Amino acid sequence: MAQQRNPPSIDEYLRQRLMPVEGAIPHIPGIEMFGNSIPAGTVGGDLFEYINFRQRYDIGARIRYAKRLAEEFLEPFPPGAGPDFRPRNCVDDHIQWLQSRPDYRPEMETEYRSAKSSEQVRVSEDLEDLYSIAGVLIVDAQGHGIISAKIASTVHDTFHALMLSDLDHYGKTTPELFENLNLRLAQSVIARNALGISEAEQAREVATMLYGEIHPGGQFRFANFGHPPPLVFSAKYGRVMDVHQAQVAQFLALGLQLPADHPDRRRYFSMSWRERPIQSEDIVEITLMSPGDILVLYTDGVYDGADPVARERLQSVLQQKHQQSAREICEALLDDAQEQDEVLRKSGDEALIDDKTVFIVKRT
């Protein structure tokens, strides 16, 4: 009789959910990538995930579905269809509503069907791009431990639900996904009042996030919510290059700032009001220009993005290891970060030890 496995503890379950799956590493011509996370305890608030579009989604089936809708949306109601006709799709439903209005004109149906059909043609074309790109999601929830892991898991699940909606409606990720995810992490006024939390107290569910997409030509397009900025190591110059911060749009951590014109703004707390919603121009692009160039993404358990001593140490590791594989570079940076943990332990600063994540993109 086979021995039954004990169900995993909540710590083990969350750790498995938040750890990257090596089998999901996307393969992009001219690009090598590898990432890993090390929690400070049994479970942590760092989340790292490859978004392998080819593996996660049936892109071909989605393209066929969009093309089918493009044709179906153009089909008029069958002859003799009356007010009791059951709509075949969302376009039929809207046309029935239009027909119920006193200002209805027959050309409205033709124009609307044509516009909605055209949308689906564009969706099918944008879905084609998913064959050649890959995404990466990095989340760093405030603190470390089971509560932080829960926050990171919430971001993960919300992100993927919104991604499904984006692919259905647009065939790609959009700024709307990030705006809705940001709202999901915002503190509800009603919930906060019910818990007796004052506005001055710090919201508990806070997380930084960086999501980016890697293209075959070495382009990395990303949105950043309070996360340390990416680093670029130039193989030609043998050092970490400065990324001009004026060119990098960076928002506050998820849930801390809402746009001033958001319809639900009065239902959530916001540290300040953003002038406008996130737009396409806020999606930043970095390009790995030459073979051997390396893009480094990380969480503040490795480098906080500001400490010059830590940056020099990170650059030294890259100088020593830059000719090795993405996996070896990633492991070397994590090893170095863990060596710094030992320094903290010996100095009695163990409380400063944090979860660690490194993701390497190398142009080959």
C-alpha cells in the first residue's frame, strides 16, 4: 500500500508557489536568462516568475478564436429576428440595446460591427508577438515571513487574472493591467475604518513590483512600482552603466498612490494623487546593445539600488563572472549576498537580513 504524503504546511505551500519553475524558462533567440530567489526564513515575501507565453497560453488557439470573432461580429441578425432573438455574442447584445433607443439608425449597426471586428483583427496580430517574447515578474512584499508571502501571492494571483483579461481584450499586456493591480493593493477606506486603523498608520499590504518583457533584439520593456531599478553591465566597457533616471518612469509601491481622476478614488486611501493614469509612454525600454551585455534585476535583499559600496561589490562580481552563463552569474550574485548575511549575523544585525532575488538576462 502506497504511503500517503502529509499535506504541506502553509509555509511550504507558499514557498513552492513563490519559487520559480526552471522548466518554465523561455527560450528566445540571442537571449539567455536565469533567475532565483532565496527567502530569509522558511518562506519570504519575494516572488519571481518567468512568464513563458508559449507554455502558459495556447497562443495559436487564441489567434484562431480572435479571427473567428472578427468574422462573427460582422454577421447581421438573421432575417426575421425579432426582439426576442437571443444574442449570439457581445456585439449582438449591444446592437439589440442600440435598436431599443429612440435615436437608433441602421448605419449604427454596420459601423459598430465593423469597429468591433477590426478590434479582433488587431488582437490576433498582437497575439502573434507572444511567440517571440517572454515576461518576468518580480515582487517584493514588505517584510518577510508568512504575511509577506501572502501579500506576494495576492499580487501573483491578481496579476495573472488581469493578464487573462488583457489577452482576451487586447492580445497583449496594457497599462490598464498595472493600474488595476495597483488598485487591488490599495487600502479600502471601509475596511480600514472597520479595523480602527488611522490614516497616519502604515498600510500593511505593500509590495514593490517590476514586470518586464524581453524581446529577441535585446529590448527589455518594463513597468516599475517602487522597485530598485534594473542594472546594465556592459561587456564592452566592463562595468555597470548608469541608466538615466530621468528616462525611467517609476511609480510608488503598489497600492500607495492612485490617479486623481480614478472613479473609485474616494473609496481608497492614497498617499498622494497621481496626475494621470499609467500610459504607454510610462513603459520604459532598455536595450542590451552588444553580445555579452547583461541586465540584472534584483530585490533589496541583494542591493537596495543606492548603496555605493554594495554597487561596487555587485559590479566586481559581474566583472569576474560576466563571461559565464546566466545561471552562474545569478548564483554568484546570490552567493555574494549570502556572504553579506554572515557579516550581518556576526555584527548582531541579523534583523537586517532580507529575502533575495536575482534575475539575469544576457545577450549572447
